[in-house]
Amino acid sequence: MIRTTFAIGGDVTVNRLGYGAMRITGPGIWGYPPDRAAALRVLRRAAELGVNLIDTADSYGPYVSEELIHEALHPYDGITVATKAGLVRTGPDKWHPVGRPKYLRQEVLMSLRRLGLERIDLFQLHRIDPDVPLADQLGELRDLRSEGKIRHIGLSEVSVAEIEEARKIVPIVSVQNLYNLTNRKSEDVLDYCEREDIAFIPWFPLAVGELAKPGGPLADLAKEVGATPSQLALAWLLHRSPVMLPIPGTGSVAHLEENCGAAEISLTEEQFERLSGLAEESGSR
């Protein structure tokens, strides 16, 4: 039976299908959403559906996503809000790594204030800044953890070698890399996380592309299973590894409800293998 929950760091237990709160901001992940009330409805509906892992970042908006999460969900009542810093926004769709220790400290303190928290249960380094020693970046987060402002620390877009280097500095409980049915370039990172019981949080989990077109192979299998192509893609991720925590994001309640339905889908090993093979045959992997 597929495990439905995962204990991040061994003590923060969440349902494995979470919600990524990047898309509740404006176009280009910049500014406020066109319909603020709709964004708040999505967040509240996620909680109603049992989603208790909300993933965000200071750069979503910037700051907008965290503000909306606070407005919709505070005091959270069993919901874990994971946030990130280490990428700054200078305009729509523009991202730049900044890992200076003083900056990371500032962003942790500001995230605490925006989210209305005394401690962030999962704080992730959004990107490793190549211009700043990793020991300085993670050393600052380690200090913030010692001060009780962070409970656990995670990484994003990293290699196995980078995770191993990071773990010499501070315990790492999560990794957030690009990964989905049609892009499995982080397969080695996922395998490492599974061996080490580190949460693997795939971003962009719903990229199914050509496979999901009407009449396509994914659409045919979805009909057989009684699901949508998006639900199949999420079910495949949940089946792939017990440390997998997908965080599909959307600004639509209808899409949110569809995504959450993936948690109810049980794939057979044969169906899982067929899905895996479809992506390989299409050359998407």
C-alpha cells in the first residue's frame, strides 16, 4: 500500500500531496493576482481538502504569496507552510540567486513576520549562490535554526554532490528539484533522497505535454483508470517513491479539486510501468 503521509525531518508529518503557492500571484509571478478573492478561495479550499503542506517563497510576488497565505490560513491549524529564500525578483519572470548571509537572515525574519510565525518548520535555500561559499549560506541558516527561527532546512535545484556537501554543514531534510513524468533528469537525486529518507518535492509536477493531447497515449490510459491526464501524472509521482511530495499549483478551485483527486488513484504496477514507458518512448525523459 502506498504511504499517504511523510514525516519531514522525522517530526513534521504531512499528507504527501501538497500545494505550490506560486500561481496565486500576478502574471510572471509578479505582483498581486487579478482576483485576490479567488486566490484566497483556492488556499482555503486546499485546507478543506486535507492539504497540509503549502510551499511558497519570498520571491513569489515578491512577498505576495506569503501575505495571501497568512490572510487565508493563519493560524494554520495543522498546516505546514514551507518557504524559501535565495532568489530575488527584479521583474516578471526574472530570477537571480542571492545567498549572502545577511540577506538570507533578513528574508527569514521577514518571512516570519509575513506568515505570522515564530518558527518556520521548513525553510529551503531557493538556489545555491555560486558567488558565495556554501558554508556561509547554510551556516547562516544553521544559526537561525539554533536560534529557534527555523526548524528544518531544505535545498532546491541541487545535485547529489551538492546535497552531500551541504549535509556536512547542516542536516538537510528536503530537496526540491524539477521532476515529472516527462522530465526525470533528477532521477539520481530522487534515488539518493529515497535512500536517505529525505523528502523530494518535485516542482513543475504536471508537465505532460504532447502525451496528454486528445487521443494521445496518456489520455487513453486516463480513460482506462477513470482519471484525467493531470491526475495520472500526479498519481505516477506518488507511486514512484514514498519520499515524493508533489506540490501542484493552480489559481483555480476546479483545478485544485481535480489535482487533489489524484491522491485517491491507485495505480497497478503494470499501469505505473506503462506510464513510465510512455514518456521514454516519446523521448520526453
